[in-house]
Amino acid sequence: MDYLIILLSYFTQLIAIMNPFSAIPTFMSLTEGLERRKRLEIVKKAYFAGLILVILFTLVGRHILEAFNISIASLRVGGGIILMTIALDMLGDEVRTKRMHPGDIAVVPIATPLIIGPGTITTILLLTSSLQETTGIVVVLIAGVIACSVTFLILALSDILTRLLSMSTVRAIGRFMALIISGVAVEMIIQGLYSYYVELFKG
């Protein structure tokens, strides 16, 4: 039961940061003029690319931090700042990426940085590096795979969703998720600074 609650918590954080509803306007712009079959092919390719990135950073993220001698406190503060920047950008009116030729957009910019960007990678690194048990890493991996799958499913249904909900509603949902990200960012920064405070007085 505890692992189920943790899984739900990790999934909520990751799906909010991936923010598929915020990505819909950009995706629709990038694939404008393409028929639905071609859009689905792009989503499928982007999904597998995103999945590889999620699995890669989940499994080797801790080793990356150790290689660069980055502490959890530093990652929390730095990651919190990155997430806050992303949240503020999502709350604005600007489109995340410029329009590109549809020939090769599945991996870049759709898979990364549109979906699996610095915020997602930082969150995965933070979650995995703060866990000691192998079971915990598996929970992060499952949460990441589910969040990635849900995100790209929403992108695959983007044309249907925009017809049902309207683009303004989709943008409103995206901004609500940005508010969640900003809350996560503040919490990360506070935890990081508190860790520094404790270490300072211990020394």
C-alpha cells in the first residue's frame, strides 16, 4: 500500500512536469497540415524516444550525480530553480518551440525537450538519487513509464481533445498543471536549503 501511494505521488509529479496539455498547442502547430496517420507515426516515434530517455536516466541517474560529485541538496536547489523557470514559462503565452519542418520532429523537439526536458530529467534524477532500495528505483521507473505513456496518449488524441475541449480549455489545463509544478519547485528549493542549513550547523 505504501508503494502504491509513493507510485501515485511520483506519477503526479512527473505527469505535471511533462504537462501534455501544455504541449498540445505546440504539437498541433508543428504537425499542422499533416493527416492523422502521419501525426500518429510521429507520436509513436517520439514515445519510444521519450521512453528510452526515462529508462536511461532512471537507471543511471544516480551514477551521473556521483560522477560529477553533485549532492542531493544541490540538485534540489538547482532543480527547483529549473522547475520554477519552466512553470513560469508555461504560465506565459509563448509557445515552447518554434515551428519546424515536419520531416524529423519526433525525437527533437517533441520527445525532447518538449516532453522529456530539463525539468523531467531533474525530477527523475532527484527521485532516484534519494532512494536506497532497488524497489524504490523500480517504483520511479514504473511511474516514469506510466507518465510517459499517458503523455503521448494525450498527444495522440490531441486533435480530438482540441475539438471536444477547445484550445483555450486545453491551455487552461496546461496552466493549472504549471501551478502544480511551481509548488513542487518551491518545495524542492526549501528542502535543499534546509539540508544545507543542517549540514552547516553539524559542521
